[in-house]
Amino acid sequence: MVIDFIKTYWKQFAIAGIVAFLFLFGYYKGYEHEKKIYQAHLATDERLTAIAKADSDRKIHEANLVSESITKEYADAVAKINTYYKSHPNIVRMCNSGTSSALSTQSQSASRDDAAIDGTAQITSTIDMEEVAKEITQCELLIKFEQEQEGIQ
């Protein structure tokens, strides 16, 4: 009975088998093609990631070099300014009449009587030259650091 059924419809089974074979073969070829495209995409992503990481590492390295350079230059500049003012004590004495940066309440005129008579008592502020030198140097180096950081990009 099964054999009669197969003998009667053998052409339909053969056609269905051929169609199934062609469908599966096409499906396999399509899968193989898409797999190659996906692997190429992964390779491209890996390559671009490596390039971006190398660029990022380069920028970080340059930024670190600039920071180290600025720090060293700042320390050297402060040391030079300190050395200059230590070797020129008259400049410091002229500008630094006290130890604080507050305003002086005493007259700095030559004679107290002259100042009391004409009412022109001078009020001077004391200047800590070391602090001024550090602040000026720091401003200059921060400007240079900012310019170098802009140049890295």
C-alpha cells in the first residue's frame, strides 16, 4: 500500500525533494555570504577601534608631556625669580616694608610733622615680591599650557 502510494506520486516527491534541496542550498549560500560580510564588518570595527585607541593614547601622552613640561618650567621660573630677588635685596626692601599684604596705617613720609601739617599722609601697601613673582609666573605658564592643550587637538 505504501509502495503503491510512492509509485503513484514519485514524480511529486522527486520535485519536492529537488525544490527542498535547491532551497536549502540557496539558504546555505546566503548564510555564507552574510557571514563573510559580518566578519568584514567586525574586522573594520576592530581596526577603527585600534586607531581610535592609538589616537587617544597619543593625545594623553602629549597632554602628560605638556603638563610635566609646564610644571618643570613653572618651578624653574619661580626659582629664577626667587634667585633674582635674593640677589637684589634693595628691590625687596623698597617694595616690602612689612610682612603682611595689608595696608599700612602709618605715614611713610620723611617727616611726621610735614604729613600732619599738609594732610598728605601716604598710605602704602606692602608687597610680597615672592608671591607676586609666583602669581605672574603661574599666569604665564597657565596661558602657555592652555595654548599647548589647544594645539594637541
